[in-house]
Amino acid sequence: MSKLNKDILFLIFEELQDNSKFLFSCLMVNRIWCETVVPILWRNPWRYAINYYKKNSLYSIITSYLSNDIKESLTKKGVKITGQSLVFDYLSFCKSINIKTIDDIISIGSSSEYNQFLLQEEIYSFLIKKCPEIKYLNICDTYEIVYLPEARVRLESLCELTCDTMIDSRYFYRLAHICQQIQRIIIINRNLKANDGTTKLIELQKNLKYFRWIDEFDDDDDDYWERLEDPYTEVFNMLKKHANTLNHFDINLRYEYDDYSDYYDIYDECNYTFLQYALLELHNLETLEINSPIFLNNDDFNKKLEMVAYRNLEILKIDFIDCYQINCMVKNSLCLRELRINAFHWNYDNFYNDSLNFIRTICEYCLLIEYLTIPVFPSLEKHFIEFEKLLKKCQKLRSLNFKETYYEEGKELEFGDYLSNVLIREASTNLREIRIPYNIKFSLKTLETFLEKWKGRPAVSMYLEEAYFYRENNSYMKLFDQYKIEGVIKNINV
């Protein structure tokens, strides 16, 4: 492999660009490998899992680009400058600026805030000149790089922006004026109020494909909830404009419920309609990840959700959702590969029909499903029949994750007997992982029969939530050890 030509090596390294351990090891193979991998590593050097604060070599590389006059001037002010000749023109490959990481590197030179400011001015000035074009920009803890003379030329081809909402709106206005081809926007929200600049930035984009919003309020601010002034609605209303291009939507909203006497009271107290109604418009999504209390107690939203078809949806991850609503979202999702739900909400009066319809919907529309979260359903003949049909049709299924919902006390072992039998009869040989909550238990005999009949298939990983039920009987633990040795069980978690 060490004799492969540069073109082949480059293609291989491109495919492995996220594997920093591998890429760094390639630097030491020979000169050709080194010359080939350096441009890939330096395209976006700040992305890798490195403690940059302690990397004096990176500081030396960056400061080596300073002119001799600047170096001499900074040295006189007490800034540590180490002379170093460079084997490569590293920054000529760079297409990324990460303000926070670079500032950490700069701080190696001096503990003085004033000296760090001087270094920032000089380093960002030559960075914006030296980098041929900036594709990735992270301006959390911002330095006013967008006002440098070369910013317009270097930033107009920006593809990915990470920013936080504490930045002055005028900074965003400037970015919005320069950068209108951003495809990925990641917003860290630390602002209790709306930032009009972020809304304008989103509005002016012409090909926005990826949007991620993460709430990161101060953990020491105990009363932030009372002072929150809706930093969301304007932004999420503007996202509807990008419904034709947006294919990745990842939202993580912080919410509090510790002080509520009933967990579900939060849905009546807090208004999350800005997100609900944005979702109704985003019909071209391929990936949808939601961590927020959004999907309850809104009949108008439910009626409109029935009419939406997410035909391109491949990955759906939601923290908490009603069984009826997830059924609406999954319906017509012929491309769905992953359905990951942390918890289901259910109405006992409707759960019989909702759970049955959910199983039927997966069976009818989600034949490509690989990872499936499913509520524990009533142990009734109709549900069992439909679940068997699901297993027969979903032959790509790799992971089956049951979530505690419907609970019939005293029938836990009965459900375990049924489940083990139907998995042996109907489950695809692709199934590699099974997660079982406390609502379902396996008797020792049932579990032994299941594992014995699983022989010949790929090893299975099992996660059994009711740990004490299995641990209190040493016979279970011996059984697990035996079938791990025989290669039937890959991992067991009890």
C-alpha cells in the first residue's frame, strides 16, 4: 500500500478525513504519504480532537507567518515567538477559521490580554489573506474578522457557519451581506432575547440545506426560564422560506420541568408552536432530530400533521412524542431507515388503536427500516399478528428497541415468551441488537430456548432493562456467559 501513487492515496485519505488518528499516523510513513495527507489535514485543521491549548507546535507554525518586524515588535512586548522553518506552506491549504480554537492557540504566546489582542490582530489579518477561500467559519467568541478588507473575497464562498446568538446583530448583518451561499448553519443559542441578525442571515441564504440549533444557557442562571423572551419564533418562521432546500433539521431546546407537580404540565405552560408549525412546512427533510417538549396538546397541529408527507425522510430522532403523531409523520416515509424515539406519550383511551396503527404503518411504508423504536403494545392477538407481518416485511432491520408504554402487570413473562418465539420465526438475519424494557421479561427456559435457536445467525447484542430480575438469579448470568463464549451473544447489558 505504501507504493500507491498520489492520486489513489488522496482518494483513500479523502474517504478517511474524519479519522484523525489514522491521518496523523500517515504523516510518518514516507514523504509521499506525508505530502498527500498534509493538505487534507490542513483543510480544516481545527476540527480534530486535539488539545490545542497545549500544542506549542501549532502556535509556532502560525506565528512563523508573521513578518520579522512584527515578530521583533511583539517579542519586545513580552510575547513568546519561536522561530521555525516550515516544510510545507500549511496555511495555503487551509479553508477554515475557528475563532475559539485559534484564540486558545494564541493564548500560548502570552497571558496578557493586551498582548493576546495584538496577536489576534496580526494573525487574523494574515490568515484572511493567506487562506485562498474560507469554506468553514466558526465565530463563537467572535473576533471582528468579517470587517477585514479581504473578508468579502475570502468569505463569499462560505459553506458552513457556526455562531452563537450573543454576537452583535451588526456582525450578522455584515455576514449576511457577504455570504449568501451557506449550506450549513449551526447556531449556539445563549441569548434570552431574539437576535435579529441571525434571522437576517438565514433569510438571505440561497441554498440552505442543514440547520442546527442548540440551547446553551448559563447553568448557573437559575431564573433564566422566567427571563426568556422568545429567541426562537422569528428564526423558525424564517426557516420555512427554505423548505425546498432544507434537508437536515436538528433542534435541541432546553426546557425545565423539575418544579412541575405533573411532568406533562410543561406542555400547557410553555408555547412551542414556533417549532411545530415550522415542521409542517419542511416537507423535503431527510434527517429530523428534535429534543424538546413540542408535540402535545395541540389539536390544530395534529389535523395539519395528518396532511404532511415527509417522503424523503431517512432519519427521525425525537426525544418525546405522542404515538398518534409519530404515526402521522412516518406514514408515506418510504425512505425511512432510522426511527429513534426516547419516550412515547400515549392516551390510554386511544392506545389500542394508536399502537396497532403504528405497527401497520411501519409494516406498510417502512420496508427499508434498519433501526426501529416501537412501543410495548397490548398482548392481544391483532397486535401480535401485525407485529409478525412487520418482521416479515422489514428484512433490513438491524436494531429493535422496545420502549415502555402499555403495562399489563403479571403478563411480563407471557410477553417475553411470545416475543422470543416470533423473533426466532420471523426476524431477519440482519437483526443484531434487541433492547427490552421492564414491561417484558424472559423466563430462564424461554431465554435458553431463544439463544439456542439463535445459533447460526450473527451474534446479537441484548440490553435488558430489568437488571435485578436477571442478576438476582445466578443461572441467568451463567447462561449469558455460556452463549457469549459460543458466539451467540455479542454483548449483554443487564
